[in-house]
Amino acid sequence: MNTLERIAPAIGKLAAKTSTSRGGTACLEIEPRDAHAVIARLRDAAQFETCTFVTAVDHFPAEPRFEVVWQLHSIAHGDRVRIRARVGGAEPKVPTIVDLYPGAAYGERECFDMFGVVFQGHPGLKRLLMPEEYDHFPLRKDFPHQGIEPDRLYREWDRARHLKSPEAAQ
Amino acid sequence: MTESLTLDYERGAIHEDDPLHGELMQLNVGPQHPATHGVLRLKVTLDGETMREIEPVVGYLHRGKEKTCETLGWRKFFVHTDRLDYVQPLLNNCAYALALEKLAGLEIPERGKVIRVLLMELSRIAAHLIYLGTTGIDLGAVTMFFFCFNEREKLYDLLDAYTGHRMNNTYVRIGGVYADVDASVQGAIEAFLDQFPAKVDEFERMLTGNRIWFDRNRAVGVLTREQALAWSLTGPNLRGSGVEHDLRRAAPYSGYETYDFEVPVGTVGDCYDRYLVRVEEMRQSTRICKQALARLTETRGGDFLAQDRRYVLPPKSEMRASMEELIHQFKIVTDMALPAGEAYGAVESSKGELGFYVVSDGTSHPLRCHIRAPGLMNVQAIPTLARGRLLSDMVAIIGSLDFVMGEVDR
């Protein structure tokens, strides 16, 4: 019995489309608002004990722009499932799954940090890798690889430097 | 006449209603603290010496590897994978190669798989030696550091002899490995493996029954089976908590299903269990390496690199003699496209499940390359393990979780 057949009773009609990826992983495409319900059912009814990662893919300039990806792992059955949901670029948001898998907390924070996707209900959604005051979302496709200078951190540092020694401003 | 005066033995103790009790102090451990094994900062809220709350702050070593992968393209990112968990570069290479091979649907020849297994297990031994040495020195066993680094040095000399580098080897390619293992290197690896189990026994004699080691690790940082799974822990940390899960067994890659080895599993889930698991893994890795060496002798002369000119560079000699091969070389170096789709390739690294989630739009540059870093999950678990313990236990807990910041921050 493959993974898709195994999880079919658990997810019911919540998945719009199911497929199998090149590596043989079961994939579900869902509506963003169903994310919490689908993942809760997978955890409780299909024994996916652990969340491997949470991330996003930016399909800029296509719209809906972001594809949030969750991957769960069932150690009891030795299989994985990948769940994908497309969210628009204007106000990207999906429900959090931290209440189901506490281990997803850093993954969601990183995803917010890098793409600006808001995980609604996350207990401490703030940047993970970039400085807290950073202005941009670096893994978005419209963010250049070499960075954007001067960003706010640089401007603040520059202003502080000028306040200290006015002649440096000339 | 003398009268005896009874002293109030408890007069110095702080009572529950004392205003001093419960006064919390914020302490910053790191980012430049030797016990944090890299640039990790921990915001600790202390009540006396007891840790009430711990907040790990990561990102000091963030170099934007995932963005770099999107910019450099599939092939050129190989050298960057080395710099993730820099104590086990070859394991990182293999994980990335596995993801790309899944995407490309490429089969690698038997000898390539055997060499990969050998390199991965040697890397695992090297990484576990670092764990043992640094955790030892953090907990007062300074000699362990020198013992372990001595062994690691021998191992690095072997990797130097084979790959030409001590660290950051980048020797794995899509479809196999860059070059064959010659007989002299094979002999040297065999000699190392012959003397290594005795060294592991020596490490165990130093630590396993050592009173200080015992007291500092037993019942410290206990993680139950359910907690370990919920916090997405993998590798030795998960096995220390009694979950028998090893990707080499559960989802074999590179032919691991044909090797004979055991998966050590802990019972309690404390720092001591995680230590025992890693020590035993070094022995099991030695076993796997020996089997791989025997297979190297059997498959001598065989292909170690797939012959698929869409992804694998032609040999230099052929490239110089044939126009067609020159074109292949040019196409691969400048514009090696992978078929559109997505794949997830993961290996059991020394820290846990190291995975690469790659998404291709059919061009030479990835649409997305997400690195599933086991170290980040290990850092994430620190507060759960350390809450309510003494500050000095934090050193044991950080050491036993085993992470490398290059991989945590990417």
C-alpha cells in the first residue's frame, strides 16, 4: 500500500490534488486555510510523528506567488508526505502548526524571515537568521543576491557615525 | 562557668519569603563562548544558579547559502555544501548529490556507491571524534580532546591522501565521486581502521565509568521519546531517546541495505545515553568501512562515476581528443540543467537527518534549494532540555546535542 492510499481516509476531501514526486514522496496540494486541519489529521490519523521541515518557494512573478511546503515523516510506517499550499504575494499568511509539532517553530520563523510568510497563531514569530530590524526578505526572488545597500541597519550605523564626528560627514 | 551556645545552623539559608529569592537575572552566554561550540548566543534567565528560561539566538554565521545556490546553479553549489557542517564535508556533499540524482533520475555505479559509503562513514567517525573531544574538554576531561584530535588527525591525513584536502574536500559529484581510491590509500585506511576500535575502547575506559563524567551526564537533559519526535530531532539525539530510527536502515541510500551493522539505541534519553550512542556508532562505522574496503577490492577497475554526458563531465583525455566530448564539457560547465520537478534527498549525517529539498524549473539554476539542517533542530531543543537545570548543566546539554553552527545558520 503506498503512502497516498494509506493517508486517503485521513485527509478525506481536503486535498485538491495528490501526486507522487520524482523521488517517490506523496504530495498533497491544499488550500492554505486548510493547512492546520490537514496536518492535524495526518498526525492523528496517519501517524506522522515528526515534522521534517517547513519552507516556501517563491514563484515570482507568478501569482499566487508563494508555495508553502510542509514535509512530515512517519517513523512507524517509514514514509514521508509533502504538503503544498499556494498563497498570494500581497499578504501571505497560513495557519501555524506549532501547536501540533513544536519542532516546526524554527522552520516557520525562518520561513517568515526569508519570505515574509506570516504563520498565524505562532507563539513567537520573529526573524530567525537575519537581524531583527532587517527591512527585507532575502530569499524572495526580487531580492538581489548581493543584497540591498544601504538598508536601514547600514543607514542607522552611518547616521550614528556622523553624529559622533561631524567632519566625517564631509 | 561555661555555658554552651547552640548556633542557628540555618541562619544563612535563603527562605522562600526572602526578597532575594526569585530575583531573576539575565545572562548572555555567547556568542563568543567556547562552550557554545561556535557563534551561538543563549539568553538565559537565571534564578540563582537555576535556569528558568533559555532563548537561543542564532544567525551569527548566516551566509545565505540557499540564496547562493539559486544564484550559482546546481553544479557550483557543491563546494558550498562543504561549508555547512564543516566537520563532515563529504557527508554534506553526498546529501546534496543524492537530491540532485533523484531529480535527474541518475543511477550511480556500484563502485561509486561503495566509495561514497566509505567516505560517509569516515566523516561520521571524524565528526563524532569532534563531539567527544569538545564535550570532554567542556566537562573537564581535557585529555579526551587530545586523544580524539590525535585520531581525527590520522583520519584527515587519509582524506588528504585521497582527496588532496584535509577539510572541505568536495569530492562527490553528481553520478559518483571525482576520482578512484587507489590501492595505497586503501591500505592506509585499512591500517587506520585496524587500530581504531582499540582507541574507542580506550576512550570508553576514560569516560564511561568515570565518576565526573557519570555525574555530569547521567539524568541531565532528559528527553522522552515523544518529546524527541515532537521537536523534530533526528540522528543520535533521537536514538538516545529510544527511537530506533536510522535513515541508513529506514530509507537506505548508496546501498546501505547491503551492509551489516547495528543501530545503537538508548533507554533514558539523557546526555549519557547520547554519548553511549555516539561511541557505539563509531564502532559500527568502523564495521561498515571494513565491509566497504572489501568491496573496493572486489570492484577494482569498475566505474566510479556514471557515464551520463548530460550531467557528468567527460574524462580529460577524451575531452581533448573528441569534439563531441568538448561540447559536453562546455554544456555541463556553463549550463547544466536538471529536469523540472522537485526532490528531497536525505542522509543520516552525524548530527541527524541532513536533507536537501530541491525544486527545479528545468533550467541550470535551482528555483529553490532548502537545506534541512539537523543542527537547527538540535539548537531548538536546548530550552526544553535545560529548563530548571543548573547553569553548569547547560554545557553538558549543548555538548551532548552536538551541532555545528555553520550548518545551523547556513
